[in-house]
Amino acid sequence: MPGAAASPRGKRKKRSAAKAAFVSVMLAYPVLHFAVTWGYVNFNAIWSSFTRYDIFADGNVFNGFLNYRMLWNRITADESTRTMLLNSFLYFPVTCFVSLPLSVVFSYFLFKKIPGGGAYRVIFYLPSILPIAVLTMSFRFAFGPDGFIDPILKAAGIQPPLWFGSSSLTPRMIFAYCVWAGLGFNIVLLSGAMSRVPKEIAEYGRLEGVGFARELFQIMIPLVWPTVVTSFVLGMSSVLTVYLQPYFLMGSSATAPFGTGTISLYIFNNYSSDIQGPYLAAFGLFCSVCYVPFILLARWFMNRFFKDVDY
């Protein structure tokens, strides 16, 4: 009898051990991935920002805040650096106050199943599927001498400008590309959130005579507000992350002409050896420390508008 009583207990122990082993194996990869790609990379970048590369030691040696003093002197004395920082910051209003509102409106009309909605889905989603090299090349060719934009303007009696050849127009063209190419990603998020809204709410609105504008601003947006906040925060982070768009549109130029440089592009273009690494690490850390609090503040502020709704 003691052996019969011990058998179920032993089976439970084996099942518990197998469950623990399974959970450990499944968690090992994400934990390791987080430790290497986030923990190690960020810790190494922070440490590198307080060092300099010593040729004789063949490695980095501690030098205090020298990189940050050099960076501050560059910001205060070099106009091109200030232009680059300003140009990076302009991606915030472009993504959050131009691209995001357009995405909300287009997602709403797709939610309403307007005629031709399937074609609109393909048009909006296509830029999110194709590689960025293909998209930037197509966009650049469309506004080039052999594209279709210039002939249309000439037929209308308008002399087309040099789209990618001036400091006043070239950055605006890159912003326009970011709006066009970024719509698809936001629409995927927002249309998915709107599709979860119960149909009874929309049907009740129609019975009460609620129009499109009122339904969008007073019903749909509050119900999908957490997704709007997520898209807004991701749009704010573009200030620190955008670099491929100007890099490809300007022909992979290492000098970022016509005021098209960004923070990430500056780091990408100037890292050629271990000597530049510590200064660029200080530059990236300085921009992150100064800007990330604004992202957190914006998220806190936006979350106070509407409460989460369960449905």
C-alpha cells in the first residue's frame, strides 16, 4: 500500500519537473536575447561614452566626461549639428500630427467598409510589405527627370522644381515619403483595433442618427485610444531612429546634404573605426537622455484623456 500511495506523488513530481524544464527552455531564448541585445549593448554603449580609444593600449580607457564636453562644444559652435538635431526633431510632428491622424481617418473608412475598400487596403499596406530600398527608389524615380510627376506638372503649365536638390525642398520630400510609407503600419494597428469594436455600438449610433464625424471622434477614437497612444509613442521615437529614409533617398550619401541629416544617420555615417565609437556613443546617449523623458511624459499625458474600455 505505501508503494501505491507513493506512485501518484512520484508522477506529480515528474510532471512538475517536466513542466519546469519546458518553461525554462521556452524562456531561455527571450531572456538571453534581452540580455545580449538590450542589456549588453546598452551597458557597453554607456561605458564606451566615458572612454576614449587608446592606440597603445589597443582598447578603450576611461576619460571621464571629455566626450560630453566635446559634444556640447560641437552643438553650441557648429550650425550643421544644430540643423541636424532640428531636422531630427521635425520627424515628431510629421509622424504624430500628420501621418497618425491620416491613418486614423483612413482606418475608420476601411472599418466602415466603403466601396473599393479592398483596393485601398492593398494601396495602404503595400509600402509596409515592400523593402525600403525598393520604396525609396520608386519614390525617387517618380520625382526624377524620367518620372511621371514632372510631365504632369509640365502639361498643366507648371515648371517642376528640383525635388531633391535644395535645402528648402529636399527635407520636405523626405517627410512626404515618411508619411506615405508610414501609413500602412499605423493602419494595420488601428484597423485591427477598430475591427474589435462591437458592431452593436455602430448599429446603435446609426439608429440614433450619429454622423461619421461624431462617430469617429466621440466613439471610435476613445474606444481605440490605447492603440492611438502606442502609435503616437512610436512616432515620437522616430526622432532617434530614422536614418534609412534619408540615407536611401539621397543616394546613400555620407554627408547628408541639403539638411537631411538625422541623429541616427550621423552615428551611422561617422562610425568607421573604434576611434569614433566612444564619441558617437556619448552622442547617442546624450540625445536619448534628453528626449526619452518627453516620450514618457507624452505617454502619461495622453493616457489621462480616456480610460481603457473592456469590450
